Amino acid sequence: MTLSTKYDCLVVGAGVTGTALLYQLARFTDLKRLCLVEQCDSVAQVNSHAHNNSQTIHCGDLETSYNLEKARAVRRTGAMVINYAVKLAARDRDRIIFSMPKMVLGVGPVESAYLRRRFETFKDLFPRMQLLEHRTIADLEPNVALVDGAWRPEEIVATGTPDAYCAVDFAALAESFSQACVRLDRVADRQITQLFSTSVASITRDGPDYVLDTNRGLLQARTVVVCAGGHSLAMAQQMGLGRDYACLPMAGSFYFAPEALNGKVYRVQDPGRLPFAAVHGDHDIKASGKTRFGPTALMLPRLERRNRSTGREFFQVLRLDHQMAAALWDLIKAPELRNDLLRGLLDEVPGLNRRFFIKEIRKIVPSLNAADITYAEGFGGVRPLLIDRSTGRLRMGETKITDGDGIIFNMAPSPGGTGCLGSGEADMRTVARRLGAQIDEQAFERELLMGYEDTRVQSVDDEGDPRAFARAG
């Protein structure tokens, strides 16, 4: 083992979560030797790619499934992304974050009454958020409130912001983090290595350190953080960790319509349909002149949407036995989940899919017809849902699996992209504490907690959020 292959911290995975962590370690700690490895030939080629997610900065205002405490935490991490981007040169900022209207729409008296109550509860947390009545909705999103020039017949109410940074190209954000690390690597006493086209076969413990067996040879590190989606669980289980969990990958597809929305329109989330998000409409930031609707929900036996070879790894992390079969059966027996899964299958069948999915889209834009929409071929990623094998229940939100010492495996379903800097902060603090490193708190606050939003009063402790932390030995 040569000195050039031993690092203070090694990050696996160059999506937006892995690159955000590398950036924070390089920018805010005094660690000298850092490394990132990625199996693809560049950053953000899987779920962080702009085609594979909803391009949304989740701040907790549109997500009606969040309570006030959860919304406050998500607001902080979403603001970190915006605070980072607004300090970049305009040409870089404008290819990462985008300003447009955003709202969550209630259709009918029940949803409308719910949004009115929710607005009173959440308005202090989100001072820019407004209660939007029929006429104001029409000003922002005429195709939502009007049908052929006449008022939509149903009662509608929305809460939202007429102009806000709410859309993001996560791939461009990951590229920005990566490029910042290239610049930091030029400092004389730092080594910040980024290795692409580098796959990890296994991770083993070697005394106080960890050894990664890669196609480039052995790499050694004092600490390791794995940010590789569903692959994180597979790597953890190779080390005997996280065996209380199984992974159920859910794929999401999208449909395109001609430009129908000026911004983002979300729907009130039905609690019975969790963990599947209600269909929403998004002014697409990459496909010019199009509005994207989705996602669908399709259970897919692979860890990457367009990589069939990950099917074998899926069955490894599913670990199907009598206990797991019983857990899956209990999940499928729930009418809401079962119906969503059946709808997800129909939404993928050519010839039928548009006629089924248009019913969801018309709740947002009632004038659209099946002939107006097309299946977004090549769009949509995989969301790795964790199942707790002991309880048979889905585990919602981010999970960190660790040996309690120097290795962390991150599982970050939606809104994992938005939470990249928040997750990175927690991991940065854990790594710094383990290695006795110093953190430049003033620079951290100045660059990530101030600017567009000042969230300094909403801090996390050195352990991060303990409710999202799974320790396995």
C-alpha cells in the first residue's frame, strides 16, 4: 500500500450527495487527503441526472405530508443549496438554480379547507408563502384555473410563492461541487483526488482503517462514506451491516405536455398513498417548451433504472425469505399501495398509459387530453425505499448505516438531492470528530447558512439528526 493511495476520508459515489460531502470536507475542514471514487465516467450520471428527478428544491412548503418540524428541517437543507448557488458567478448560478412560481394546489372543498388551515400553521415558517385564491392562481398559472377561458368549475385554493428559486439541475450542482474541489486541490498542502470509471468490489476493515478493492487496485482510508443509492445497502451488507433492512426500488416515469405551466404545481398529498408522491407538474428546465408531469410508481427489480446488470444486486439486498415475503405481502395488502402499484404498471403500457395517466394530469391542468401528452422516454430514475425487516414497514426519509466508528452508508430517497448539503454537514461533522479535524464554522455559516435565507438559528448537533441515524454492528 503506497502513501498515494491512503486517504483521510474516501467518498464513494459522485452524485450530488457524494460531491456535496467532498466539497464540504475540502472547503471547511483541515483534512489534507481526500478522495472520491465513481463507477461512471463523470459526475451525476444516475439519479442526480436532470432527466431522472423532478428538478425540485424541496423546502417543506409544497410537501403537505410534512409536519411543521419536518418542514423546518427540510427548509434549512433546501436553503443551503440556494445559499451556495446564489454566491456563484451569474453564468454558473443560472445553470444550477431557476426562479419560477411554485404552489401546492387543493381541488374541491376538502383539500381547499385543508390548505387554508395549513397556511395558518406554516406561514410564519415560510414568510414568502401566500394563500392563493382562484383569481391569483389564474394570474400565475392560467391553465390551472381556467378552461377555455372560463373559470374552472371546482373550488380551488393554493399556497405558494409567485417567484422563488425552486428548480435545480442537480447534475450541474454536482459538477460545481466537483470543480470547486479541483480548485481546492491546487492548494500546495492538499490532495483532493477524484477517480472516475472506478468501481468498488468490496470494502474491508484493516485495523483502524478501511480498504477498498477497486478496478484501479486497493485504496485505503481512515474513514469512508458511501453515497451510492441502493448500492450503499449492498456494500453495507457485504460488511455485515444493515442486515435489518431490505431495499425495494421504486421507479418513477414522466409524461410531457406542450408548455402548460409557468412553474411548479404540486397536489395535496394523500396520506394513504405514502410513500408515493402525488402527481405534480413542472416547467422542465432542460426540455425547452415542455411541462413534465409525474412521477408514476413502478416497482422495478434493479438498483438503477437503465442498468439491467443491477438486477442481481437487487435480489441480494432484497434477501427474499419467509420474513421478507410476509413483509411484502403486508405492504401489498394495503389498498392504497396496491392500487398505486397497479396504476404504475398501467402507466407503462403503450397505448393504455396515456389514457390512464391523463386523469391525474387533468387534476392540475383540466384542459389537457390524452392526445396532448407523450411518454417521456429516457426520463425517470429509481428511488430506493428501505423496508425494516423486523417490523415489515417502510422506513421513510434518509437513513445512515454505520459501524459506529469510521464508515457511513447513506441511503437518501426523495428529497435526497435537496438534502445533499444537509446530509454532507452531518457526515462532515462525524468524520471530523473521528479524525480530530477542525471545521471552519465561520466559513460554513457564511457560505451555506446565509445569503438567500438565513438559517443559522436552525443548527444540527454534531451527530446530525439522530432520528435518521441507524447504527448497526
